[in-house]
Amino acid sequence: MRASAYPLIDADEAATLVLEHTPVLGVEHVAVGDCAGRVLAEDLVAEAPLPAFPSSAVDGFAVRASDAGKTLRVVGESAAGRPFQGAIPPNSAARILTGGVLPEGADCVVMVEDVELAGDTVTVPKALNAGANYHKVGVDLKPGDRILAAGVQLGAAEIGVAAATGRANLPVRRRPRVALMSTGDELVEVGKRPGPGQIPDSNRWALLAALREAGADVTVLGIAPDEADALRRLVVAALLEADALVTSGGVSVGTHDLVKPLLESLGTVHVGRVKLKPGKPFTFATLGHAPAGQARQGRATRADGLLPDPLTWGERVAFGLPGFPVSSLVTFEVFVRPALRKMQGFGQLHRPSLPVRLAYDARPTADRTEYQRVTLHREGRELVAETTGSQSSSRLMSLAGAHALVRVPAGDQNLKAGSIVEAMILSLP
């Protein structure tokens, strides 16, 4: 074991550093049908009115309001996609279906329930209002109106609006490409029999799910060896394509904890230890700092041919997560997920936070902010938090089924049951 050279910094300061050094990714144009969940990169502005023509809101008859109370000759029909040709003659009406174009000469629509039909004539009510029962041109959007704002996440309604204005492709922020790696000779692939002192690699699959939920495209590197040169080759090769590296394990101070030294050699480590429980060894670094216009392509090697050079083709970010399962997922929620959302251009980076009432006594840690795992239920208008049991950083069951992470500030005074605290909402019951 060796002493860490990194100071313990406050969790909020660490979160700020991560976001300060995380870039927003570039823009790509994607077919509108493939944009669900993506973030719009630019304001979408209407180029034409919507609707583009006056259209009926009901099934009925298109008439002139000045013909109120008259019996009119029915001269044709206007259906969606099959408009009436020409103008309605005086003392005439046209049958019109919902979505049909209001014929020239008509200024209102009478619902079919409000007329009397007799052969090819229709008698309309004695009181008619011009403008009734049809959608006017531009009532939804006028040219120049902002349809959607940059930073909005594209869901069903947003995609529908974009399609209604004729946008076949949309400018969206690129999804982050993430290389995911576990470290440690104690790990074995899930499904294989562990040897003496070995455990299945559960972190990789938990983090893979979390990364995908956060919108990342993930390349799984597998289990990296506890050997410096091989680890370096694996990471540098992956970062030729990836925007970010996420590792699990290898960031503490043991002699086989190789991730921090590797990140130091490839860039700048901004966070090496955090006043956070669980998650003290969390590490964040930026890798590669080529000046604009000087990015180098391809894979460079040293003269001896053994090790790739430090990254020089553009900035990447790296997140070294602790090896304990809960520590890994909690630090992901606190630091990595907001950074991934910033990369994608989200306006809202963090999960929602709500006040909850503790149903248990919460014991704080003297010098570290703690995120305790809880389930939630409602009592009246309050959300009440129940502990998920032992909060050991190795007990993944404390997160399975948890609805929230309760933030317990550092201190020496217990938070009594009934206290109101802040909770990061993972899901609602």
C-alpha cells in the first residue's frame, strides 16, 4: 500500500470540476424517425405556416355565414387529401369531412348534427358565425415561430411536430462513445466458475445498463489485466474511437491499482479522491490536449514499439470508478451521468431532487457526504424514506429496488427519524 498523493476534495467541488472539464459533443443530422431520446442541437424554426391551409375541425358542411337559415344546394365534397375544386357558388354548400380543405367562398363549417338534409339540399341553422369549426392558416405556427428550443429531448410529441413541419432530418447532439472496462485479476466473466479468491465481474454489466440508460453508445473492453503495459495498450487503442473511458476498480492505492498512474501519464487528473461515501477513490481525468487544427490521426508508438504515446488527437474524459459495486453505481449517478448528459447537450443534467421525510435515524459520516439508499412511500402529501438495510459499499442489494439516494451531510449528529432531507430520485414507487 502507498499513501495517496491526491487531496480529499468536497463532493460538490468534484462534481463542479467534472462538468467544467466535460465537453459538449458535436452535431449530426439524423433521420427524424431515429431521433427518439436525442437532444436537439439547434432551435427549430417554422419555415411555413401550420396548418398550411384552412381545414375543417368537424364533419359537416362548408357554407357562407351570410346564408344562415337557408336551404342550400349541396354541390360537392371536400375530404382530407381530396379538396373541393373551385369556389362554392352562391346559395350552395359543400359536404366537408374532418381535415378537409375549406373551399373558396366558404367562411364557416356547420356540424352535420345541426343541419337538415333532404336529397341534394341542406337547411342550415338561422345563426352562423364566420370562422366557426375550422382551423385557420397558421393558427398553430407562423413562419419564423420557434417550434422547438435547442436542448430539448425529442420525444413522441416533439418528433411529431418536427415531422408535421416537413423535417426529414434533425440536428442533434452526438451520443457519447464510451469505452467500458473492468480491472482486476480477481474478476472472472459472469457464468464462469470463480477460482480461489475470485468473483464474477458484476460491475461491468451494471455500468453497461447505466451507461445505455444515460444515452451512451458503449464499447465493452472486458476485464483488463493488472499489468501496466498491457493496460496502457488497451486503453489507448480504445480511446482512438471513444469520447470517454469508464473503468471499474484499480483507482485506490494498492500496488495493483494501476488506473490512476495510467491516467496521469495520458493527461491531467483533476479529481483523485472525494469526500463521498460510498465512493472515496473516484477519479476524473482529461486525456489528450491537441490544439485546434493539430489533431493527429492514427495510432502512434514509441521508438521501442512497445507502448503507444500519450493521446494527442483531441480531448477525452476518463472516469475511474471504485471497485465495490455500490460505490461504482453511486459515483456514476453523482458524477458520470450528469457529464454524459452535458456531452449530449441536455439542459437538465441532474436527476430530480425532492425533500423526503426520514422514517429511520440516519447516522452521518464525520468527514464525508453520504448517499444512503432508500425506498419511498407516500403518507399524505409527503414522501417518506425507508432504509434499504445495511449500507455497506459491497452490498449491491442496498441499491436493488431503491427509489432514491438520500444525501446525508458530513457531521457528528444523527439525523433523527422525521427529519426532512434532500433525495436524488432514481424512480418513484
